[in-house]
Amino acid sequence: MKPALILLLCMVAAVAAAPVQAVPVREIAAAPPPGEEFMVTLDLSGTTVGGIVETVPPGFTFVSTTHPPGRVSIKGQQISFVVLNDTIVRYRVRAPDTGSGTFTGVWEDFLADKHGAIDGTEVAVRTGSEEGAGTPRPTPGLPGWTAWAALCALGAAAFFRGRSL
């Protein structure tokens, strides 16, 4: 086997084995009716030990959570969650009678020493003329495609340019 082919196979294997740091994603299924409760779900895939601070927009009211009571703190419009091997965090919010707002959040992964912001999610209270209107969810990134993979592909392309396998 040619050395260039072996190098290419090694680079592909290294890219495939590289872990992808998942960023928490917020999901809200549909625009809530005025004054009604709705569920907010945070997908924490990839975060083992860390924390999340969610900010509920003005006019919306935190109601409850399924997260263990000793790992939740509420201060004003901010809800803090301690993450210990959790894959999902759910909490309930009551919508105002009218209006809209953007849910925002930040996360910290203590083991990976990473942190960042969770994409904002705009929620508009359903008006009487809307039937089951949904709130668009953020589009998740392509799983497995990282800057490292792009650099490896670019390096392989430059290396093999002009060479034959």
C-alpha cells in the first residue's frame, strides 16, 4: 500500500474518532395560548458535569421543573440548573396574555472546560386567529462536522494535489 494512501486513511480515522462537543439546544413545540402553561426542553447531549442558566423573558413566568430540587435555583427571571449526567432538562412556563419574548441561556461544561450561549428562542403568544401555530426552532449544526474535520480535509486535498494514489 502506498504511503500517501495510508496517510489519508489515518487522517480519516482520526477525524471520525474526534469527539464532537455538543451544544445544548432549547426546544419549544408550539406558540402557547394566552395565559397557558407550556414546556421548555433543553437537550444536553454531550454535557456530563456542568450548569445552565436560562433567562425567561419578561411577562413569562417560571412554574415548575422536572429537574431534582437540590439542583435548581430561581432568581427573578433566571433559572439555574446543575447538570450531573443529565441528558434533558424540562421546565414549565406560563405565557402572558399577549406579547412575545426570547428565551436565552448560557451553558458551562466543567469536564470539557467549554462554555457558550444557547441560541435564543422567540416565543409569541398565540392570538385567537392562529390555529396551532408553531414557533420555529433553531437549526442544529451538522453532527460530526467540525473545524478539525474541515482542516483535515483541506490538508488532505493539498497533500494529494498532483499525486496519484
